[in-house]
Amino acid sequence: MMKMQANLKDREFKLSFADFYSKYGYIISFIVLVFIGLYFNKSFLSINNIMTLLVQASVKGVIAIGLTFAITCGLFDLSLGSQVAFIAGMGVVLYNAIPSIPLTLLFMLAFGCVLGSVNGLLVAHFSMPPFIATLATQAAYRSIITQLGAEGPFEINRAYLEQFRVVATGSLLGIPYMVWIFAIVAALGGLVLNRTKFGKYVTAIGSNANAARLAGINVKGIKTMVYVLTGCMAGLSGFLLTARLTSITAANAGLQFELDGVAAVAIGGSAMSGGRGRILGSFFGILMLQMIESILIAAAVPPFLSGLVKGIIIIVAVLIQDRPSSR
Amino acid sequence: MIVEMKKISRIFGSAYALKDVDFTVGSADGSGEIHALLGENGAGKSTLMNILGGVLPPTSGDIFVDGNKVEITSVKRAKELGIRFVHQELSMFNHLRVYENMFIGEELTKSGLLDQNKMIQMAEETLTNLGININPRTVVGELDMPSKQMIEIARAVRTKSKLIILDEPTSSLTNKEIQALFSIMRNLKEQGVNLIFISHKLPEIMEICEKYTVLRDGSVVGTGLIKDVDENMITDMLVGRKIYRGKVEKPKVPHNPCLQVKDFTLEPYFRNISFELNRGEVLVLTGLRGDGRAQLAEALFGVTKVTSGQMLKDGKPVNLKSIKSIIDSGIGMIQRNRKERSIIPDMSIIDNLSIANYVAKHKKPLINFKEEEERFRKNQAITNIKAANPLNPITSLSGGNQQKVIFSRWLEIDRDIYIMDNPTQGVDVGAKQEIYNIINDLAKKGKSMIVFSEEYPEIYQIADRVLVLYDGSIVAELSRDELSENKVMYYATGSSIRKAANK
């Protein structure tokens, strides 16, 4: 009896250690990265540099927040980068016709929802594997916008350029708008995933879809809504990207955003097989990717090799996180 | 061929699954026989056949084939001896063709390449010989269940098997398909092949078999010729004379229906299922494996759709559109096979408990941790969940405590009617008794329950009334006064049907 109790205690300790590791492991990596950053750039921790990193991270950051929901639900979205290009290109066309920033933002979000719901339809109602469905839409969306943009990049009309630029350059209380937006989206994402029924359903479906269905959850509906949400985040990302660049090249805009998104989610400790999502982890994840990029530049590593570094980071992050919770 | 198993024992952990079992099939003169192997769930049938089929080694005992002692160390060795086990879950490659399946692992080649023509021709010969009308070039995935079963048997025949073990081959077949299977079995017998036929359905056994062996609790309790016995005698052998300690008294439940199920049909699983459930009643539906209960339980909760039938709750039709609509009408369900169908392994104990509440009742925009913890504490007091920290993952709990969390999940949303499919599966004895108490207390509070169970001790603990299913139909209704294990077994094996047919 005594022995059994001792065993029980051991088990609990191990459980909580594994839990801690998967929950906060990324913070350890984050601190390590900061030191590496300081080694190459003495002003790495200056307010200026931090803000630059955050502004750069925000465009992909909102994508990573949306993708966290999809991965937690056991889904995947390879089409996000193409969605960003499609939405941003169309957004520029609209803005040039009717130069209203709120209208453009609204349109981009709504258009993202529409593109996402196509994925949702394919995956939830036609039971296509998420990888295949979103690989197909990735190709399709990119193809449409490239064709539409065959005559040159989508550029914001010079007459209305400045007011749009403000989104990227303006700030409130010394913090850039873009950082505000990213932080608010991340905070809202965390709230939704952890404190609402929707978030619980997303997690339950990713963990055991059958049990979720038998508990009365509308699995198809929730999956569709997750894709609508990731699409909406692609819309927001497209909006931020347009503000930063003011010119959208159809073939390149948002290219491989999904890669950075997945890397961020993996680094942040969400389970790649679903059932465990960490929004804060994804927030730090995308920030760390941005830091790595900046460090690579400071260390004069050839830019073509950044993909190699990201690939290695994804592999390492997944290997580390799946050790303690291997089932 | 004659196969003799002598003094076979098999121990799992510290428990005997088989003890000194003698089992003989076939005869020395080379004529075939069809031998029925009977026993309740857990009596040791599968263990014995797994030993014969080379899947499991025996702990002790010897096997003789035609008088020579043999060691059946692997499935491959069993095949070499001419023994073939056709499992209930068919092991077919759906994307391959019939002949490819029949030659899998034993392909014929000609100068290094597959000799397709030869294989197709040989497969065709075997199929024709058995009277099976299937083109060997057909892709197996396109065939229906019975055809696949026939292919599996044909595969065994092709390899010149002398003893074929058929594990509940009829459980998913219609009557017509069963007759087709039987004619193939008779055909094989004529050709000197021995068949061991495992089935719960006594009418089938009476029809097709000439010998029988009954196992109970890992020992042989009867063996001989079918013509010397009748259904009652076999039922007695299956059940034995068990005595149950702790007599349970339950007052009569007055007739006051809160749920009416009318003509529920989903072929080939069940048909014309009609019954009433009274307020405050525990109604048990029982039977033996393959009786359609699993599908009926699912259909009652909208997990699968029936082809016809309706359900009335308090006189009003229930919308069978979705699980949610049935929950909303006031019905909850505790599923069988907890790990696959109830547990959300990555979520905490609290979330696992609260999930049905989120679906059915939660209205506020946000979830309040305090409230959910109080919800857990309240239910912990009712169902006696032993948990160190409710924020731990549910998988940190023992099976019994996990099941109590699942009970709480549904009790929390306070439905009028609960469907419980095998509610004590994978739960230890102590927790089982606690679950019976929970069920009986619920009935006292006026909740009504439909419990699917196949363990008689369990049925005895909770049932006010029992419906027995056989082959997808309700064949008997037993009140608590009439309840006995022999009666349940008599009806569950379909004996009453055969009686009626003989008259």
C-alpha cells in the first residue's frame, strides 16, 4: 500500500514536470536567444530594436494565432500564405477605388472568412484530409491572384498612400499600432481558446473527435468555424502587410507564411497532433523566429540559409515537445 | 485429420484463462465434422482457439495431430499443419483483388515475376469448387461483408487446410447469407475438412453442427453429439448453477411511460424494436454479441440514423436529427468503450466533466474557472471521484474514477432519461458496485434509464425489467420477478425462436 502511494506521487511529479516543460520550455529557449542576440548586437535589447522586432513579427504573428486554433483542433492550413496574397491584392484594388481604411479592413477580414470557409467546406463536409484540401487551395488562391496581378504589383494609389502608411508607422503611447493589433489579437486568441466554449470544443475535437461528437459537439461546424477564423486572421495579416509594403507582388506576398506559422506554433509547445494549444507560446514563437532572422542578418549568414535554420528549428521543437507527453 | 488438445492450460497474470482443457475435433478416418464451440463471453473460447491457431502458446498441455505431438509456435506453423483461423475481424486487403488476397504472402512466380494468370486460374477453381460466384479479379473493397467472409474461407481452403476455425462468422450476415455460408460449410465437410464453429446462436448450431463442446470459466463442462442435447441442456451448461450473494430488493415501478420507442429499424443490425420506458425505471437490454445492441444503443442517441421508426418522449416526438437535438429533448448517454468514446485525453478532469454542460446548458460568453471547480466539487461529492487535483489530465485517474467523471459529465446536465451502454466496462469491482448504487439512486429520484449490459450479476443488481435481444429483435421481456440467468441465456441464444419454428 505504502509502495503504491509512493509510486503515485512519483507519477504526479513527473506529470507536472512534463507539463511545465511543455508549457514553458519556450521561455528557456527565448532567454538563450536573447543572449545570442546580445552577442551579435549590443543594442539587441534596446526599446527601438524590440519594437522593430515586434512590428516585423506582427504580420506573421496574427497568422500564427489563427493557425494555433487549427492545429489544436487537429487541422492544418497550408493555404494561409496564398490567402494573404489574394486578400491583400484585392484589398489594394478596393482601397484605390474607395479610399477608406475601415472599409478596406472590413473587406479583407470578410474576404478571409470566405476563403477560409472554402477550406472548411472541403475538410469538414467533404471529409478531405486538411493537408490535401489546403494544398489545393494554396495553389488555387496563389494562381488566381498571380493571374490578376500579371501586369505588375498591386500598388496603393499615391494620392491615398500616406494615410494607409499610418497603420504601419503610427503609434499610440509610444507603441506602434501594429504591435497593439498583434498583442490584442494574441490576448483575444488566448481568451477564446481557454475561456470560451468554442475554445474548449476546438481542444476537445483535436484530442478525441469521436468523444467530442458523442458529447453533443457539432464537430463539422466547429471545424468549419476554425477555418473561417484562420482565414479571418489571414485577412488581418494581409491588411498589415499592405500597410507595411504599400505594394503587393502577387507571386511573393505572404509566401511561406504558413511555414513560419507552423514553426511558431511548434516552438510554443502546442501539440502538433492536436488537443493542446498554447497561444502565448505561439506569440513567443513567432517573436523568436523574428529574433533568429535578425540574428542571422547580424551574424552575416547568407539569407538563403534562413529556411534551413527554420526547418531545423521546427524539427528540434517538435522532437523536444513530444518526448515528455508521448502516449 | 484428427486434432487432440490435451490438458491445455493458459495463465494470464495469476488467473487461469484455461484449466486442463481437453478438446478433440475430427476423426482418424478422414471424414470431416462441424464442431460447435460454445461459451459465454470470457469463458476461454478465444484463448483456446488462439492456442490452436498458433497465436498464443499454452502455459501447459499438449497438442496431437493425427496422433503425433506437435508444437504450434506460430500462425505460420499452424498453416503448415493445415489449421487456419478465420477471425471475426476479417484480415483482408481492401485495395487488392480477390485472387491477390487469396495468395497473399504465398504468391506464385514465373521467372521472378508474379504469375497472375496461374493465380487467377487457381483462385477461380477454388471459388467454383466451393460454389462461390465471385470473379477473382474483383477488388475486395467493392465486395460486401458476406462475400469477404467467403473469400477468407476460400483462402483457407486453397491452402489445403484440414481444420478451419470460424469465429462467429454469422454475426454480420443476413439469414439468406447464413444459408449460403452453411451450404459451403457442408460442402467442405463432405470434402473431409473439419470446421470449428464458434457462435452464440443456438438455432444455427443445432442446424449445422454435429458435435459440441461447452466451455465455462476456462474448463470444459460438456462435450458430445448435438443430437443428444437440446437448447435447455446447453443453456444450463453455459450458465451453470451460479449463486449470487447479496439479494437485491427493488420495489415495482408503476406503469408510467416517459419514453416510447416505436419500430426502430436499421438493417441488418436490428428491426422493429418497440418498447416503453417508465419513469423511475431501470430497463436493461441484454443479449449476446452480434445481437445488434451496440447499433441500437447508438441509434437511440442519434449517433447512427435509423431507416425507420420514431421515439416519443412524454408523448411528444423526439427530433432524431442529431446528438445535440436528442440531448436537448432530455436524454443523455454514457458510452461504452470509455477510452475511445468518452475520454478527452488532453483535457483536465474539470473540462472532461464540464464538456456536456458547455454543450447543453452553458450560456455565458466566458467560462469561469471558479464555477467549473465548484461544479467538480459538487459532483465529486455525489459520485465519489478520487482525484488529487482536478486540473490534472483525466488520464491520471484510475478507470473507475474516469468512469465516475463521465457519469458526472451527464448527471450534471440533469436529463430525465439516461442511456448507458456497458457502463461498468473497464472498471474494478469496487467501483462497479458504486456505479450500481449511483444508478439505483438515480432511479429513486425519478430518472429513467436504459442500460445495455451483458453481465448477469450486473443486470441482477440494477434491473427493474429486462428485454432480451436475439439477432436484432426483442425476443423476450422479463420482469424482475421472472429474472434468472438461465432464462436470459435461453432467450439470448435464440432457443425460443427454434422452438416456435419446430412447432
